[in-house]
Amino acid sequence: DWGLYQTGVKVVRANDGLHVDQVSFTSLSRAIFIRASDALQVTGCDVTQSQSSLFLAGGLMGLVTRNRFSGYSGGITVELADLDRIQFSSNIVAPDGHTALQLRNAHNCNISGNTITTWYTGAVEIDGNMNCLSGNHLTAIQVNGGWLPDPRGRDGQWGLVRITGNDNSMTSGTILSWQPENDIRINVVGGERTTLRDLTIAATGSTRKVNVDPAASWTRITHCGWPQETTLNGNPTARVVYDP
């Protein structure tokens, strides 16, 4: 009943060592909602057709691995907010939440080895410091031969991946995007010392596969494409090493 706000697992008091293991959820408003959990583990779960498949708010030293999260229209599939030192690895994140993975005021998190599929811009949004994204595979696909209009009104300049904060890194990953030509794939919109290294950004061409906003400082881009695919917007501190 979509007229009711339904939650599968809800833990809203401070706790240590909570495990959610090999549980299946479907057709919920919020499947897993956990607040202030230290040393949390979410492993081997299968979450389908839920507006919010996983929402972690507060806590540290958690592990989220080997899960399948499938979003639903109008929601953020995986939201990690106000967290410190979370390992999010080897997960599958499927459509069709408006955002597949959002880190909000999250710090020192390791996002690695995940497979993420979307058909909206703003698929991955990173807000926080010292987060590392490595070895992830992100695919942005068309539906019925076309790119879907964004449910939140975000245009092609928003960025398929949007990064703000200090000392974040995105390395050794693959982005296959069938967004419209010249839409932004990776958008560094603020913060200092963002590092992009050894990223394969393919499928539809774009002059803004990597875009650096003037408000971002000391961005470092190494082997993430060609000069005609990177837009620095006159940023005086950005430094780029292109593929040879």
C-alpha cells in the first residue's frame, strides 16, 4: 500500500555491533533504516523496489557488503549520512531511484568494487572529506532508446557523479554513460584537493567527461581522458595529466 510509509528494519537508538544478514525486502518505502550504529554489518541482503533501500544515519566503522539494492521512483536508493569510516564494497545498486548512492556529510569512507546502474544524472553524490572511491563500475543507460527526463529537474550539467568536500579521491574505475552528448560525467563542484586518477569514461562522447568548477581548489586529474574531454572553466589551481 503506497499510501502508507512502510519500513522493514528500523533501529533508531545508539547501538554497537548490529548485524543485518541475508534478509530480503521488497516494495517498502524504507527497507533498512539504522541510526547511530557503530561496527554495523549489512551483508548478503536482497532489497528490491524500495524508495529507500538503505539509509544509515550516524555511526562509524560499519561494513556494507555483498548486497543488492534496487531503488524505486522518488527515492535515494542508498543514503549514507553523517558517517565516519564506513566500508561499502561489492554491492550491486540497480535503478530506479533518482540517486543511486549518496554520501552526505560522510568522512573517511571506502566505496569500492561496486556495480551501479542508473538512468538519471546525479547517480553518485559525494559530500564529505577523505572519502575514497575505487574500482567501481558505473553505467548510465537509456530507456526505450532515449535518456529519461530527471525526476528532480537536474539537467545535464549537474553531473552523473558529483563531488564536493576536501581530499576525496576517485580512482581506477569505469564509467559507461549513454547520457546526451556533452553532459557532465564527473563534476567537481567544491572543496579542496579532489583527486581523479586512472578512470575510464566511455560510451557517448562529451567535452565535459570531467568538469571542474571554479569554486574547487587544487583538483588533480591524472589519466582520465583527453584534453578535449576535460573542462576546467578557467580554474587556476586545477592540474591535469592526460593520457599519453
